[in-house]
Amino acid sequence: MFIASISNAQTILISKTIPVSNRTSKFKLIGKNTQGYWVRNYGKNEERVDIYDDGLNLIKSKTLLIKRNNFTTVSFFLSNYQATIYYSEYKKKQMIVYANAINDRLESGAEIILDTIQYQSYDDNANVSFATSTNKMYHMLFIPTYLNGNIQKIRIIGTNGSSFALFKSTINISEEGFSAVPQDAIVDNNGNTYLLIKYFQQENQAESFMVYQVSNRGQLIKKFPVYFDKQIFGEPYIIFDELHHEFIVTAFTTEDRREGATYFTTFRYSLFDSLSSSTNHYKIDKQIISDIYKGDPGKIVGLYTYAIKKIILTLERGLYVFTESFYKESKEEIAPDLMSLSPMNTFQPSFNNTRSINVYHYNDILCMKLNDSLKSFNYELIDKSQISENDNGAYSSFVILNSGDAIKCLYNAEDKSIFSFLENTIDITNSKQVLINEEKKGLQLIPKMAIQTGINELIIPSYRNDEFKLIKIKY
């Protein structure tokens, strides 16, 4: 059973309610394949997989049998015909990384040990990160290894999404006099891995960036520096242009950190011709600042709270860069003493207690439209204000649907005093419209957990009053 509605060429399906178990109280959308839509349900040392059909009917549900008392799930890999869960176990400064195939009956197969690593860290727990190629042909696992509390090497386990390793390789990233900090990693459709490493020198606060390119056999092909010519403000964001074979690093930059981010910078490295690599700076001008502050910003000349959330490549080497303003504040609030509300105190509250409140602010979306070939720069500002307390901003932020001929930005907002799910189409003036009245439908959508499962299809989870639902929007 589901509710279907059609509005402005969208079809919206809503699944039946699924109660959330205390044992698997967390959830994540994995993706879609020939079996249906996969949802991961998990808790402490327990993993359950649910599969929904095209009508969002729950057709399969099973708890995976994992014979490890203290395992940590690293990732799920989902292709058209197979699924694999990767997990790790850490004991006595030794990390063991496992893989386990999942068949069409949601049964886990034989546990395969991918690697065993001596792991020493004084500050961090043992951890494994991952990256998957866009064509779903490669799935790489990354483990930092330490010496005397500093990261010295990156262990890479290369897979094609199965339970077996294509290669196991160790890349030395240490540089004398600098602390190495892994920033990010991506894998191209040929299985080449690109590791972005930041080097920081404590004495003079200097930082620089280096990229390590590793082949699909685990061999270090080359390393090359990233030239920004300015100070990075915030975290860099990396992408790979498969059409033009370019590795791209983007970041907000500045000449004076006290002024905030005053430029947006792109660095392109051509795999065909390294001499054609380029760095381009785009000025965050007064007009952008004035639009954000809805008038004269006074002495403010840069951005302080914006971070890159998603980048979409165009066929003409252009970029649509979606950034969002976010900040968190903590405050103390005077709260009544519950004991004072008893009949013994004639129900008169006594305000002797205080409580700490974390307030999460997810505000405007700034979409920058860049074309490095034409040196052109334009922007679009989506006015948004999302404020919540003590929830880590679970229902805030946004999701992007890219259909190839249109880019849609979707997010929760109060529209005319009604909590709704809104849609903005980029490059179309006054395109904002309400897609779903969430209060009327009994929903509370989580856009930051949504995934695009087709060229015109988006799947979004809803969690309200301990009830889970899936919503499919199809254009």
C-alpha cells in the first residue's frame, strides 16, 4: 500500500510505515539494483537489510549473520547483481578487514579476510574509509598507518566490489618536517585512485597539498602538487572529469583569513598534458555579499560559514558548485526544577537549573556557476533558513537531483506556516514550489540522506515518531 500523487509532472510514492527497532535504530539508503531499493538498518553489532520494490512495498528483510563480537561496518557495495559488506575488527593494535558477499536471499556468505594490519594510533580509533568509482567497477578501502602518533602511510585495498582483493598496496606519504593529513580520495572509472594529502608545518603554520595517483594495480604512478596561490579557507573538494580526464580540486580561498573566504578557486590537472594544468580564482564580490546579507554588509568582504556540498560537471568543462551556510552555537538555558512542580510546592516552578543547548543553523544555498575555459562566473542564491536544537540538524540541509537537462535543489522549509518539502530548479527564475505538505502526510523528510536512483528519480527517507517511511519522487 502506498499513497500516490501527481503534481507538476512529478509522481510521488510513499511507503507503508515501518516501525524502527531499538536494536537497529539507525538507517541509511544503500541504493537500487535489479532486486529493488536497499536500506541498511543498523545498531551496535547488528546489521539488517530491507529491500523495497518499485511500488515501495517491503519485499525482503533479513538480519545479516556476522560472526564478530565487535565489528565495525566500513561500507556496503551494491552493483546491479551483487552486494558486499565490508567490516573491520580491531584488537591488540591489530586491524583485520573482512568482506562478505550477500546473495539474493540476503544471506551473507563465507567471511573473507582482505587484510591484517598492525595499527598504532595514540589519538584516533582504528578506522577505514572508502571510495567507489562512478561506474561501480571499483571499490577501494583506505587505512592510515601511524608511527609515533603521526600518519606515515596509507594502506589501499583495491576491490571490484566483490569479497576478494585486486591488490593491496602501501603508499608512503610522510614528508620530513611536516605532518601529513589525508583530506580525501576518489577513484576514476579506470580504477585509478587519487589521494589528496595536506601537509602542515606547525612552526610557521604553513600548509600545502599533494596528490598521489595510484593505478588499478596498486602502483604509485605519480604525485603532483596542488597550486592555489592563496590560503585555503575551509575544506577542499575533489572531483574527476571523466570526459576530459582532469583531476579537479576546488576550495574557498583568501589572502587574509580574518576577512573570510574572498575567492573561489579551481585547480585542474590534466592527465594527458600536465603542462596544461591551471589555477583559476573567482572573486566573491560585493554583489554576492550584499545579496547574502540582504543589503549593505558593512565591513564584511568575505564568506565565513559557507562550505562546498556538491559539484556538478557540465559537458563544456563548467562547474555548478553548491555551497551552504552552516554554523553551530551552544547556549545555556534556564530550566525549571521538575521537583518544584509537585503539589508539595503548590506547582510553583523554581528555575534553579540550566541546560546546554546546541543550535544548528543551515541557511542559504549559494550555487556558483563556473566555466574555466571561458573564465566566466555567475551565481544563484537560494534563500533558506533552517534552525533546530540538539538534533545535529538531521532534517536540515538539501539534496540535488541532476537529470542531465535540469538541476533541482530540494529541502525542508516552512512555507506559509506549513512544514513542507520545497523544490527550486536552478537557472529558472521564481521556480520555487511545494512538492509535499509533510504535516498533512505525516512525514518528516531527511534530505541529506536522500539518494538519486535514476536519471529522474529520487529516494528520500522519512523518520517521525519512531516510524520509518520511504518516499520516491519521479519526474
